[in-house]
Amino acid sequence: MEETVARLIEVVNRREPAQIVTGNPIMVMAALEDERYYRAMASADLIVPDGAGVVWAANYVGEPVTERVAGFDLLHRLMTVGESKRWRVFLLGSSQEVVDEAAARLGRQFPLVTLVGARNGYFDASEDAQVIAEVRAAQPDLLFVARAASNQEPWIAEHKAALGVPLVMGVGGSFDIIAGKLKRAPLLMRKLKLEWFYRLLKQPSRLPRMLVLPKFALKVIRERKMVLNPHGSSK
């Protein structure tokens, strides 16, 4: 986390549009099945391991990462830095009610950050130009985007240059948690790497998405075996 925050401060100071992806197993599998999603992941300026499954996979294949960097926590760390840097922040996504409440709560928690916009994420391609113009006019340093999982990263990648924001990061359901609509998993469950299970209990509708997790694990195991034993030898 510390390394990520330090690097992202440099990203903002550089003033060039950058996309940060908080990667999890669902995203990895989506990228393998959807070319548009793959291009979005491949073109990202930084991918951090958000998800216990990604941390496990990295360790399992011999490319270990230091720790999980959860997007929810990273958002708050960036807001903390934003207080001393006087950063400007735009929130884009979720319903208007949720994003307004999230903006109000973040404003109270981080009063020295200037929240320059809060717009819902319910718009289609015909409204992209209007949304981009709204963001550009606000001139934020950070843009946090919370849209549908299938479209969030590809949308950011497609419009990153036009948005012109130094740091754009997809944050999934973070606005819902910040606004109090959903609760985050208790600390113990997060330490036990069971946050995904807690979210499933609270949102059973996530089950179809969660079914990707065992597929991800099996693919990691198979890929490692192929690398270690490409000819199928018993050795």
C-alpha cells in the first residue's frame, strides 16, 4: 500500500492521464474472455492486487506480491494525501442518491479535499461526450469511477485521454459502502481473506459472478503445471 500511494502521488504530479486498476480474479477472467476488457487491463498504467485470490495466485506461480491493496482502502489513502495536496476529486458512478451521499460523507471526513463533482453512472454511449465534458470542466486531480463491473475498466480505458484527469481509478461498490448503503466486511473476515464471502452473504445476487472464483483457481493451478512441466512428464 505504501509503495502504491507513493507511486500514485508521482502519477498525479506528472499531470498525464493515467488509469489505475484494482485487479481481482473476476477482472482477470473477464480479460481472458473479452478482448475489450483485455485491452483495458493491458493498457492500464498500474494494476494493484485487490483481492485475496490475486495475492494467492501471484504467490502460487512464484511472482509474489507484498500484500493486498484493496481499492476501498486505496481510495481513502488517496483522499488523506489529497488533504495535504489540496487535490480536487470527482465521483462518477452508482445512483445519484448514493453518489451524493458518498460525496457528503467524504466531504465531512476530508474537508481539505475539494469535491468538484458527483454524477451518477447511469448513462449510455450517447451521453459519453456530455459526461466527459462535465468532468473536464471540473478539472479534478482524481476521478473515482463506480460503474457496472463489465464496463467500468473498458469505459475508463476508452475515454482516459479525453477525460484528461491525472488519475482515474475504478472503485466498484465503494460508493455504496461510503454512503452507508452497504456494510464492509468486519476486520476479522478481511484478515481471514473472507471479505468476498461476506459480500456474497449480503448480496446473494453476486453468486453468478462469484462462480468465476473456482474457475480462476483451477486455471492458475493448470497454468503453473504447464509451465513447470510443459511436456507432461511425470517428473
